[in-house]
Amino acid sequence: MAVKEIPAGTVLAQSEQAITALYVIAGGTVRAAYPGGEYYLTKGDVIGVCELFYGTYFITYQAEDTVSVAPYPISTVNAPGFMRADPDTASRIVTSMFKQFQEILDQYELARFDCDNFYHYLMDSYEEYLNFCGKHQISARALPGLESLTELVLEEDIPGWFGGYYSHLRAIMAKIPIKNQNPDFLRGLLLKASEDIYQVISVCRVFYDYKSDIANLLMSENHLDFFDLYASLLYKIGSHADESTSLIAAISKMMIQLESQPSIDKEMYRQRVAEYKERLNALDQFAEENAQADGQPQDVPEIRDSMNTILAYAGVSEELANHFRNEVHEYAKMTDKNSTDDASRRLRLSITKTFYEIYEKAVIRSFHEFEIPKVIQMFFQFGYVDEQLAGMDNAAYLYSIVDKLPSDPARGVYTFYQWLRAIHDGKKAPSRNEFDTDYQAYVHEQKISGKITPAEEAEMLKDPEKQVLFELHNMFTSVNKITFGRISSFCPVFSEHNILKDLPASLVSADKVEQTLKQIRAVDFSAYYRDMIYTNPGLGIGKEYISVEVLPDVILMPNVGVRGVMWQEIEGRKRTTPSRMMLSVFQMEDLTNILVRLTGDFRWEMCRRIQGARWNDISEPSLTSKYFDYIQFYKKNHDLSADAKDKIKLNMQKAKNSFKEMFIRDYEMWILYEGAGSPRLNKVSRAILFEFCPFSKDIRNKLKANPLYKETMDRYDVKLGQRIHHYNNLFQKLNNIGAQIPPEIQSQREYLGY
């Protein structure tokens, strides 16, 4: 075979590409990489031998320097007489297979050991952090994701005999020349070994994902990580405190751990470390300047004794007030407010129950008063109850913004109290409860079950306070906990330990929501459009489907949280009403990621609403039915490579076998990566998303040259062309009779041009 020379840096074979040939390396070094490991091939090694069984690469091979390779087409290698006709090459193939298998097994053992060590390092680090906080009487902060992390348990592991079996087989075969061995045995050996290699690499991918999750807890782009926990603690106690040396050492150890993790974004890591070092060098000067500037936390007389002000306003009994006061003070004294022991859990549950009772009474009173004190507004808008628990500086900041929050009901962004006001004033209907029952249906059920009379039913349907109470008893108690994000440690009172980022930067505003939704719609232009029927018999228009955009109502829950909730896709039964999405008023997570996720959730639920009971019936093609069919039968799908099928299996485990959760994860990839020209999805998932969540025209034009999108884009263009042709004919018909184009039809024609 002719030898080809490959320049350094060239990718010789990419994961998920079809194998057309094996390449024997005649000179140079090739890096073989897969999620969870890498190794190097040199002269005499064979590229592609590990993937013979599946026919597609699941390892990426890249030239480290100038490489010379001799290609052997797969048809040649699979020919019956190849092993005997070219025993030297056959020997290289078999020898390289054994060598690479051993490299991969070594990577497997190392990764398994790393997972165990990495997990225990993380848990020990958090325990150490709690000890640091306890010594300095600082409330420990909790991280989203930490409570759900457990030691790795493999659902499917490799057989324990792999290593010994192939090692012994290699030794046996070394004693017998290839030319004296049965060709069918050799071909069967290569195919079986290839299948086993893939099994090992699949487990290595699980190890890689697990370590990536831990690494993301140590350091992430949004600063919700261990690195920030330790650094913030160091900044608080100062570099000359007794514990500062231990803290600095712990941070340095964490940096060493992170440097060895391939999943960490290197540029992000460099920036975070540079910020830390700069802050550390200026720490003494910063502390001195801070002390000269204000010396003590801000003192705002109006927020002193906030809890008594709130309790008095709510008008609760003295017994309940004392009970709540004592429990909040007990909670404030806890160093680890996120503790999962029984006493801590019971305390948080008791505070939560009393908090909602006080909140309800205070809200109802506020509807009958012209002016609401600012401390009471803080209670309504942020869950604030006590200046010491919130931290004096934080309490002062909340006081300064509470009467000028950057929400805007006119643009569909409400604080929670504004939302309650809208319900009370009849501008909005109460949300459905957790059983998907709206207020009218709930009241009717009460009458049917004999709990209320028909007269009481009629009265309840008109009573604005009863509607507000329905919202408080149902949506509020559920969503407040979900948006907070850490359900096992949830407590609704505003506490300094939950603040993981700068409050001004994390405050959600109407401008931020509007801008983020605009960015999402710049990729998925039809995300919030719904179809409705338009008729105009006078102009001869019998029935036309037109698309109308209805943006969601966004409600800001009174907490410091990390999640969002898509609570309901429409109001009542009318499909042209806004969906309802809930965010924390102080959002610790990235707002774009959360709203992308909620948009994916909305797309799924809206399709289910439209399709009804046939949402997963493939005979009626829709987003949900096609995606459901794709996931349900992915193992039999010939358009998916073995690697793609394995990824689907792993992702389904992460999604807890939820089809909707799987779709939302793919939708996130679609908006955040595929829309930016960085393919992350497999062929089948990409085709479904392109059909039902097409990119905007600008993005489609940019992607036209990419062969990954050509087939799906051609199909989309044909369908789009047919629809545009239909409207062009309709326009011509109306022009011929001298009729004015209805604005609804004009808007639909413009929509098709997006």
C-alpha cells in the first residue's frame, strides 16, 4: 500500500465517522482520545482496529507530529484470504489491538480510582469548609447539586475477567506465527475484542461524566462552586487570620485537582485563578480601605427589629409570634443551616409552615391599605424577616431597592406581590394547582363533593381574596421551594448563607428577561408562536392557519434561588394566552441557561396540549410524537451509530428515564451550541429539532455549507417554499379583486420569511 504523509495537528479520524480503512502507522505519533482517556500510537500501530465491530469510530485520532500511514480498505481487511496473504500486516493489526486494549484497560482502572478519590476529596473539602465557618461563626453556604451527588455506582460494569483473559490470550498468540493460525479465528478475535473495547470505553465515559460533574462543583462559569466558597471565606476572615494559611493551602490543593481535569475549561480556569490571586494580593489594602470607608455594616434605622414589625403588621397571635421569633433566632444561630439532621430539618419545616401563615395574613391586610411599609414590602418581595439573618448590608440593599424593583407587568415580568395584586384586581386568573386544576374547576369540585353550596360556589368565583388564597396555598408553596433549588434544605426566609453571588448582579429585571428571550428567539424564532384559525368569508378566505406570538408571563418568586419553573403553558383553555414561568427574584444561576431550559419545557408541554391524548402517537407527526418514537426505539435505529446509542442510554439514565427531560437537554444543546455552529446532537435528534424548532433565516444561511444540516435543511426549504407559494397566490388573488391584504395574512407572510 502507498504511504501517505499527514501534517501535524490533522485529525485522521473523528468519533462517529464511518470506518472506510485501517491505517498502519509507518512513522510519527498519533494521539487517540475518547471521553475518559487517551493514549498514543506509534510506528507499527493500527488506527481503527478498535472499532472494527461497529464500523464507526468511537475514538478520535489526531497527528501529534508529521505522521506517515499506509491505508488498508476495510473490504481488503475483511477479505477471506487477507490474513494469510499478508501475514506481516495481519500480525501488526492483531498486535496493535492487544496493545491498545491494554492501554484502554489501564485507563479504565485509573479512572475508577480517580472517581473514588475525587468524590471523597470533594466531601472532605466541604466538611473542612463547614469547620472553617464554625470556627469563625460564619454561616456556611450550600451549593446546588451537592446534595444530589453520591458515590459512583455503575449500572453496568465490565466483566472482571477482561484483563486476565486478553493478557493470557496475547501471551498464547505470541508463541504461534500469524500465518499458522486460522483466519476465521483471527477475524473473530478482532471483532470480539473490538466489541469488548467499546464496552470498556463506554464505562470510561461514565467515569468521565461523573468526574466532570464533580469538577463543575469545584469550579464553574457561574461561580456557584467550591472555589468561590473557599475564596469568599478567605476574603471575609482576612489573609492574616489564624486560619488563613490553612484556607490558602486548601485553595491551592483545589487548583492542583482542577488542573488535572480534562473537562475544565482552561481559559475559564486561568481567569478565575487570576482573579483570586489579584484579590489575594490586594486583600490587606482592600480591608484597610473598607474599614476607613465605613468601618461597620450600613445602619438603616427603619430595618431595626424587622421581625416584630412584620409580625405586628400580620396581626398574628402572640403565641404564634413568639414561636416564630424563637425559631428564626435558633435558625440564625446555626452555623450549618443546610444540615440534613432531623433536628435541623424539623426546624426548617416548622419555620416554613409559620412563614406562610404570616405571609398570607400580611398579604390580605395589604389589600385594604393605601400605603405598605417598606419592611413589609421586603417581606413580600424577598421573603425577608430579620436584619441579622439577612446580614445588615444585604438588608440595607433590599431596603434601598424594594420600592423601585426593575419588574414591569406591562412586559409580562411581575414580582410575586405584583402578581398577587393582578389576581386580586381581576387582571389575572389564579394558576393551576399541582394537580393541574384551575380555580374554577377547583371551586366546582368543592360544590360537587358537597363541601360548599351552589351559592357559596358563586360567591367564591367572585371573591378576589379567595382567589389570592388559592394562589398562595397551591402555586406559591410549591414553586417557592422548586425555584430555590435545594429542596432538602429549603427555608423561605431570606438568609445571607444562600447568597452565592453579588445581589445587584443576580437581581432579575424585566430588561434582562426581555433581552434573554430575544436572544433565544433569534435562534428559535417560532418558540412562542401558536397557530390559530383565521377566516374572512367576505374576501373569500375560508380557513387559514396563522401564527401568533404570545410571550410568557414571568413571575419572580421571593427567594434567592438557582432554578426556574415552567408552571403552565396556557391560561384556562385558550391557546393564545401567556404561559407562566417562575424565577427567583435573585437568580444565582445563569439566566440564559434557565430561560432556554424553560423554553424547551414550554415547547414540549404546548405540543402535548395541542395534540391531547395523541401526543405520542407517531401516526400524527408532531414534536412530542416523533421525539417519543426516537427515544423509545433508538436501539433499533440504523441511522444511529453505536456511540450515539450509548450516549442516549447514558443520558436517559441522567434524565431518570424522562422523555421530556431528554428533549429539554437536547433543546439546550440546540439553542446554545448547534445554533452557534457547534454540532452536539446526533443525526436523528437534529432532524427532529430542525423540523419543529427551525433556526432563524440568518442562522440557516450560515449553516447551509455544513453537510450535517444539508438533508434536513433541504426538506425544510421545500415545505417552506410550498407555504410561501400558497400565500403568494393568496396575495395575488386579493390584489386581482382590488382587496386590501388583511393584517393577519400580511403578518403570516412576514413570519414565513423569518
